[in-house]
Amino acid sequence: MERLTAYVHGMVQGVGFRWWTRSRALELGLTGYAKNLADGRVLVVAEGPRPALDSLLAALRSGKTAGSVDLVVESFGPARGDQSGFHER
């Protein structure tokens, strides 16, 4: 299990993008959350198997989201196991 932390830049603020991210993460069996940041980015934190995290990252970068993604800056680390489900914040 690993943890993905991704900062998503672009026209991604709002419920639609967070809902899309949550739906995709749940399909992949991931836990975590998506949260709007004050500077216009969305923070996505997800935990699960690396192949599922890679799929979520590819989906975020694909441009087929509920927003217009310009850039995704990601980092990986060990899972903390402190998440249950996937939430929009």
C-alpha cells in the first residue's frame, strides 16, 4: 500500500471535479479525499495499491475529468492507513 499526494492545477475548483475524482477513486478501491485549496488548486490524497494509484493519476492527467486540468504535481510515500472511504472536503 502506498499514498499518493497530488496537487491539481487548472480550472478544477468546485464540486464537479471533486465528485469526479471521488467516483474514480472509489471505482479503483482507493481511500482518501479531494479538497479545494485557497490558491485554486485541488489537493488529492489517495491510498491503496500502486497500480490503482497510477490509474487515478493517469485519469487526472487525461483531461477527461469534470474540470480543465493543466498540471498535476504528484508524490508517493508509504500509506498511513488513516483514511476510510474517499471523501470530498
